[in-house]
Amino acid sequence: MFLTSEKHVLYSEMSLKPTENTHQAGLHTLVLKSLQEKFLVHEILSWRGVPHVRKMKTFGWKLPLYIRLTRHDRFLAQAVGKIPKSVKLWIRAAELERDGEAKKAVLRRALEFIPNSVQLWKNTIMLEQEDDARVMLSRAVECVPSSEDLWLALAHLETYDNAKRVLNKARQAIPMSHAIWVAAAKLEETHGKIGMIGHIVVNALKSLKHKVSIERETWLKEAVSCEKSGSPLTCQAIVRATLG
């Protein structure tokens, strides 16, 4: 949930008076009750990194001096409050934020509820700078060790030696993944370790043969992908090993 600068409800320091418009008072009460039951306001503010604001008491509980809430915001607060492990709701909440830091804050909050969501990790990491992305990916593969994409993304951001360690750990976590073996071969090619490419590919076919059935067409498609991505030697090694 998430403050916006669009049409908003403005809460003043004055408590609602009996003479105020009944409909408006009812709206205020509805919003306050919804937020009180489903979300603490200080949590909402913390997601956006909003600095300290004055507090006041309204209906017996503390409320920031002003909170801007669209109709969508209110519904979203209720929905996430009832279904805090809904990935789609959290992603929608982040999309409503216009500021990058606010988006990151919402997504990081979401990961506290759903740390095993690959999609949430991806969306969060896409907003980070490289160094922070590397740190978050290290945490991501701990939370979701079965995610091939997260392991490969982490290896891509690491140095040569660290990338090899990452890919070795990835093979242990996902022993039936051929993409991780291919990534290891491409890593060697990128760093000029030509002699290692064929060795890795051959080992991949031998290792995976006893764990999972991978059709020849799958390997050849992988070879084509390697060539298109600028790894022709890995492509050749796959073709040779596959076709004999």
C-alpha cells in the first residue's frame, strides 16, 4: 500500500466533527478502520522511506498528519492484508509507486512475507545497482536454491573465480540442469580457457545421462543459442559431443 500524489483523502489535525458531512465522515471511518485492522500506518510509511512526520490521535489511535489514499490504495491495503502471500498483489502495489526507491521498499517488504518467490526476487533485483544486485542474488539463491535463473544471474555478475564457485554450487543445488553446465562452458570461453570447454561439455553429457533424459534436439537448440550469444566454441563443443 502506497501513498500517491493523485486524488487523495486529506486528514487534518482536527478530529471529525459531528457537523461534518455524514458521507465524508463515514468514508474517513471506513478508511481508518481498514488501515487499523489490516496495516499499521508506520509500516506503510516505512516501505516508502517516508521521513518522520508529526503524529496525532484520531479515533483512539495514532495517525500521521496526512495520508493520501486513492480508492485503489484502500482496496489494495485490504487485499494484501488478507492475502499477504499473494505475489500478484505485491507486484501491483510496487507498480503503483512512481519512485524507484519506493518500489524497492515495497518489494523488499514483500520478500519478508514470500522469500521463496522467484518473481519477487527478479523484480526487486532489476531495480538495484550491480553491487546491490549481487548481494541480493546471493541471498536469493539461499531462499530459492532451485531457481536456475537466479543462479545464472548471480554467476553473470561475479568475477571469473567466484562465478565458477557459484556454478559449482548451482550444479549441486540443481543436479539435473543442463543450462548450468552450458553456462560453465561459456564462462571458460569468455575468459579464454579454450581447453576447458570441451571437457565441461563432455562431462555434462555423462553426468546428466544418469539423472535426466535430455533429447538431442534440446542440446542442438542450446548449441544454436550459444552461437547467437557469442559463444561459438561452446556451440561447436556441444555439437561434437552430441552428434559424436
